[in-house]
Amino acid sequence: MTWTLGWIGWILWFAIEEGAALARGGTPATLSGHIWKWFAIGDDPHPRALTRLRRFALLAGLAWLTAHLLTGGRF
């Protein structure tokens, strides 16, 4: 039960943080805005190799997380 409450608290904190970011700063202040900044999404039509590597790491991580959640942890 403690872990469940912790995760619910984390989700609620995220919703509050994201809502405040939208209300006060708009999209650049949100998690999406920060990820786009950190991974230089949309900044350069011809990104450098390191930027491409960072983007690939993001894509691979998100692909793994999706597969992990959809397979019940088997992947």
C-alpha cells in the first residue's frame, strides 16, 4: 500500500507541476517543452551526430518503456 500511495502522490505532483507550468509559462515550461529543448527537437533540420545519438537514446528508452508496460514487464 505504501508504494501505491507513493506512485499516486508522484502522479498528482506531476499533474500539479504540469498544470502550473502551463498556467504560468506555457508550453516551454512543461515537461514536453523541456524535453524538446534538451534533445534539440525542431531546432535544426541537420542535427550533429551527438544530437542524433541523444535523440536515439530518447526514442530507444521510450520504446522500451512502452513495450515493458504493454507486456506486463516481460520485455
